[in-house]
Amino acid sequence: MHTDPLFYRLFQERPALAFDLAGLTVPDPSAYRMRAIEVKQTAFRLDGVLIPPPGQANAPLIFTEAQFQGRPTFYARWLAAIFLYLYRHRVARPWQAVVVFPDRSADTGIMTPYESLIHCGMLRRVYLCDLSNAQDLGFNARLARLVILSPEQAPAEARALAAERDTTADPLETLDLIETILVYKFPQRTREDIRAMLHLPETDLKKTRFYQEVFSEGREEGREEGREEAARALVLRQLTRRCGTPTPQHRKRIQALSGSELGALGEALLDFRSADDLESWLASH
């Protein structure tokens, strides 16, 4: 399950999640807005920068990252990008860095030059496995935990979250996120399986963006290819945010990719800076 783009979307649509997971307190976390920012004249890109609302000079800038594959150079590269950003933009406000791992095995360890950032609390590491049996979690943290729950535990928790969606600011967006997580967790399940898993009438599901983008009846044409269509839709959204709207030719080639190729593209696009990167990747696959 390629999860980094999924967390990109979670942080984008629910910025308060980063604060909940890291135990940080600010006056209005939901007012933050996430941006993907390229550090000019370098190969660095910051995928998750939570920008404080205007008028709050002392509110911290939050750098977020989700790491579900162990990368030995992750800390060095990420922190280099952060400090370059702080220098280039002459940032005068406080800042925090929050990285989310599924478990400790995905954390390859921080190198000595950067350990002081952990000791002083400026860099916080969140291991979702620590939430597995936690009680009294907030709604956002439970959404994040759903990503790593076992296949046996996930359906019941998804139903509980769906039942509470009306208590959130945007019930349809909440349901959409739950559905997307389930499709990633259960790649062989069909739309009907997901609907049955959530114990929801089809009329509710048809209102969500997830259904309209991935499972609309006109696009299904009798097929039950839920997982690949969901992955394809998510990859296209991420490409649009990073490189601009894909051309019809690019869309056609992406539509022809297999499930494994989609997963590879989903990981590769984290380093894309322009449509030329997409063209190069497609040419080599």
C-alpha cells in the first residue's frame, strides 16, 4: 500500500491532524493551509508545509512528512530542505517538524548532527503503531490510525468513524477520506464490498467526491476495478498539484498503467518538479 500520497491528502484536508499526532497546541489548527513548496535552484521539495493563518505572527510554521518506506538519507535531505526554505524565505516565526512513520522499523534512525532537534522538541516523530490500542483518541488521530489497523480491526473502526461523520465540519469529506483509506487497505475489494463494509446506503456514497471520481456508473461500465481506479484518481490529483493538469496524452498513458506501475508512479511523483519529470518517467516505463 503506497501511503505517502494518502497522508499528503489527510494533512491537506485536515491540517489539525498534524497537531493532534504531534501533541502540539495552537489557537486554531484548522485555519492552517498546507502547501507543497519547491526550494528553488535545488533538487529539494517540501511536500507538506502547514502555513499559519494571517495575523498570527507567533504561530509556528509546521513541516510535515509521512515516511512509510525506510530511507537512510531521509532526515538529512528533509532537514536540508527545511533550513534552505527558512533561509530563502527569511522566516521569522517559530517552526516545528513532524514526521509520521507506520512503526519504528520504517525509521532508519537520525544521524548525530540532527539529534539535538529531537532533544529540543523541534522535530517530533510519530509512530502510528503506538496508537493501535490507544483509548480516547480524537477523531483525526483515529482517521490516521485506520491506515495501519489490521484487516480484521479496520472495518469496525471505519464503521464507527463513518457513524460519527456528522459531528465533523464536513461530513461528506470525512466519508470520502474513510472510503479512500479502505480502498488502499483492501485492494481487491469492490465498490459494493466497501459499501457493505461501512453499512451505508448507496445513496450516501454517491454524494462523495470519491464515488464521483472513481466509481461513477458511467465509468464503471460493468467493471469492478475499484482499487486501481482509486489509485489512478489519487495519482492524477497529486500530479495536478505538482506538475499542473496532465495532458490528454499523459492521461491516456496513465490509464494504461498496471496496478504495480501505478504504485511506482505514486512514489516517483514525490520527487517530480515539472511535467518533464512525468514525461521522462512514462518514457522509461
